[in-house]
Amino acid sequence: MGRRRKKTLRVIHRTLPKVFACPRCGLISIRITSEQDEASQDTVFRVTCGNPNCPLHAGREMRYATKRADIDVYNTFVDDYAKAGA
């Protein structure tokens, strides 16, 4: 008879996603890119869908005075999309 091994617990560190679900086509294909506008010092976020058949493939721009997390920009985008009823 041998000794019983101790069970090791793995700690899973969850991170925020980089790709989000598209409210129009339903695929997980929304990417958010950001860049700093030098003239107005705003942060410009571009929300685009990776599905070429989706109307959101062309993308939408959102401007904010301060830097925001991608998940916050995505949530605002989905809220605006739902309000528009598109």
C-alpha cells in the first residue's frame, strides 16, 4: 500500500474577453480597437464585426474624453444598438 497523494487545486485566473458577441448576427466576432485623437485629445474606439455578411462589419466609431476599458465600450455599444432598434 502506498501513500495517498494530496489533490492539488488549480487556481483559474479569469480575464476580460478580447472578442465579444455581435448583437446583429449573434457570432462572437466583435473587436474593439482604440487610438488617441491628437487634435481633440479624445480616445476614439472603433467597434467592428468580423463577419463579412453582417451590417456592422463596416464598424462604428465612438469617442470618449477619457480612456475606457473595452468591456465598457462594448456595453455602451450594445445599449445604443438596442435603443436604436436596429
